[in-house]
Amino acid sequence: MLFYCSITPPAGNSGRQKVLSMNAKYEIEKELLYNKRIHLSPFFIGILCTFFMISCIHSDNMDDSKIDDFSAVYFGKQLDKIEMQKVALYVDNSTCIANAMNDGSKFYNDMVAVLTSDNIGEYYSIKGKDIIPEKGDKYQLLKSVSEINYADIKTAAERIANGNCEGILLTDGEYYQPTISGSNPNNPWMETAIVKWLSRGHEIFVFSELYPERYKGKTYNKKRFYFIFTDTKFQGNIYDFIVSTVSLKSHPLIGQYRLTANHYTLLTEGNNNSSTPNENFMCSPTHCNGWSEVQIWNQLTWKDIYNYIACATKDDGTTLPDGEAVLSLVLDRNSGGSCFRISDVDVRICNISEEYQNFCMMMDSGQKPSQIALNNPISVIYQDNFIKLDKNEFNNHGRLDVYFDVNNFDPSFLNTKDGNLLKLDFVVSGYNNNFKDKSQAEEMFIFPAINKPGEMNTSLVASIRNALGNPNVKNLMKDQVIYSVYIFSGKNNM
């Protein structure tokens, strides 16, 4: 009696039917069966077929059960943890806040629901040079705000940036000091705070709202700023609460800007936030966490992969120049923040089979992942002449289509006897400073210097411009891995 295991994948882009014969087979000698008088019932035959099909699919020894631990300790984003739902609120006791509830600001009054919620853990009044922690009803505290000159909003912003929780700063952005420099209309007073918070890997959302203010008999169109120091990588963050509480679409005149250097967003089909593998792999991404995923390619041998994907043909039988895409995903090129735009991406691949196998053995012996990584550092070597990215597709549509480099294909690094674990990385290789290149972004942060008629206060513009040019911030973009795909595949039989 002879059992065969075969898998028929769906037709590819060429429309041809592909039948892959797997090497799983099992023969029971008829003579043995007769001599032992073994009777194979249909139920028993079904069990055997299931067993051999599983064996043919998972033909290699590596499994993905420890990949999350491995990825976290060796390649994970080292997140600077901040506490959620304990927001520190700093309120500038200036005219812009004192009159907010009474000047017809629907946006401010909608924001009061956020500012008085249980998410606010601490309330600070900025009264001149003093920053005073307040107790009591937050709504009454907001209603009782009155003008006190020379608010030290610079220190308030820096306290948030150096703290261990999210923060909100309500202010008119005017850092006025009782010195010869007066209102400091060009002084980048907020630069230090922005650099600190962004270099820690977090983000700042800013809402800007026009409001009228009387000064020495004249009315000026000033701006009320809501600086939200947060991090949307963490669940329960205050920005998500704002979006769920305040209908931003109902306030089209409110400006919004995002400052960050390392938050990337994939535009994917469905809700799993992952790439789309070539259908011939017959796999769906797993272990998806927003910055990496796992794909299992063990259903195909490397010879099959090369023949059916790298050497794929058109409907008329002619060979596609680059074959079919191995996998695809779409990147939001502006998701590094409104301040940066990704202009170029490279794709790189390395074999980490031995490193992962050693890690698994040490975990099985009872060692903790963090201790393993500390005592056994690894370094990866990226392989040339194996894969490439369709740059035209990325430049035109932001799509990341990965192909085998068929003209220079070198699979020699697939050299692990128990199968190969590959790590495919998408890496930022070029980016633009959107804030510097777009004047409309700067317009959101400019307002009249009311004590110097005819001049504009550009202190916030200078703060942001300087901060984004700081190496501690802009270098977060350079050569950073946007997304990784861990690929479990079979032995090299090419």
C-alpha cells in the first residue's frame, strides 16, 4: 500500500495551474501486511494521511514558538516606557487660557472633557516664574485661570519632556521674560524640550487655534496651542483618548501637526497590519505586532520557490523579467511624522538560523531571553545578490514590492542543514524634512508679537526647525529598520 502527499496551490498571476509534488510518501510492504494480518480501516488510513501531510509540510526542525522572544531581545524596539493615563497638565495662566471658555471657542470647550477627565493625573498652574501643583476640581481650576505675566512655559515644557508620563501644555506660545529681550519673538525656547522628547522615541501632537486678543486698544489674531506629549505606540495614550472624545472633523479650522522621528505606519489590507506574501507560499503572516511578522515557507522547496516565483511567466508563456513579487506592503511615507517624509527605502536580508537555534536551545535549558542576549550578542551579515525592491513602484505609489534578484541570484547563504530562518528588513535610506520644506507648516506656529507692532513671533518655528535638525532627532530616521519579516524556510536543494 502506498500513500502520497501532494499540495496543489492556487494559480498565480499567469493563470497556470501549479502542482507541487512533495517528497512525503510512505510504503507498507504488502507481504508484511498479509503476514501480520493488519487491517487498515478507513479511519486509520485517514489518521495516517493526516500525519504524513503534516510531516511533509513541516519537514524541517525549526519552529517559530520562540521567535517573539528572540526578536524582542535582539532586534526589538527598545521602548522608553512612559506611564499612561497619568497625564501631567500644565496650564499657562495667560489671557489665551483665561478667556478660552468665554471667547466662543467650541474646540476648547470640547477639549475640557479631556482636560478634566480621570486621564489627567496632575494639574500644574504656570503663574509667572512659579509652577504650582494644584488640587481640587479640574473644571473649577480651568475656570479660575487669570492673567499672570512672565509665565515660565519653557521650564514647564522641559519638565514634561524629562518626566515619566505623558503631558499637555496649554499656552499662547509667548515666552515673555522681564528682561531686555522682552517677548523673545525669535528665541527657540521650546527646542530643548522637543529634542528631549523626540530623542526618547516619542511624539508630540500640536493643535493650533486662532483666537482674538485685545492689547492696548487693538485686537490681534493670536493662537492658542495645545502641545500633547505622548506616544501612540502605547495603548491608552492621551492622543487616542482625544480623538475618541473630540470630533476633530467638526473643527476644520483647527491646525494639527505631528512631531516624531520613528513612528511608521503600514497601509495594509485587513486589520492584521502585515505584508501580503506571494500566494504560492500558501501562508498568512503571523506574530504581527506592527513592526515585524513571521511567514512560513516550508510548504515549498527552494527549487520550487525559484521555479514558480523567480521564473514565473506571463499568460502567453513568456518569462516575467523579474518573476513575481515575493511579498508586498504599502508604507505611509509621511508616517515618520508630519515633519519627516521617507523618500527612499532599501530591502536587506540575512540568515539568522544558527543564532535562532542556539537561542532556542538556551531557552530550553532554562535561561531567560534577556540573559541569553546579554551573554551571547550577535551580529548579522546582510546578503547581496538575492532580493531587490521595485523602486519605481515605491516612488510612484509608496508600494514595497520585493523580488528575487534573478540576474544576480546567489542562494549560497541558504546553508543551514535544518532549514533556513531569514530576516528581511525594510530600511530607511532617504528622507526629507517636511517642516523646513513646507511654508504652510511654519504658518501654523507663527503669531503676532503684540508688544512689537508689525513683527511676528517665530519662536516656535525656530524651536521646531532647530529640533528637527538636531542629530539626536534626525539620526533616528537614518538607516532605521521600518519593518521586518522573519521567514522560516526549508533546506537549500537548488
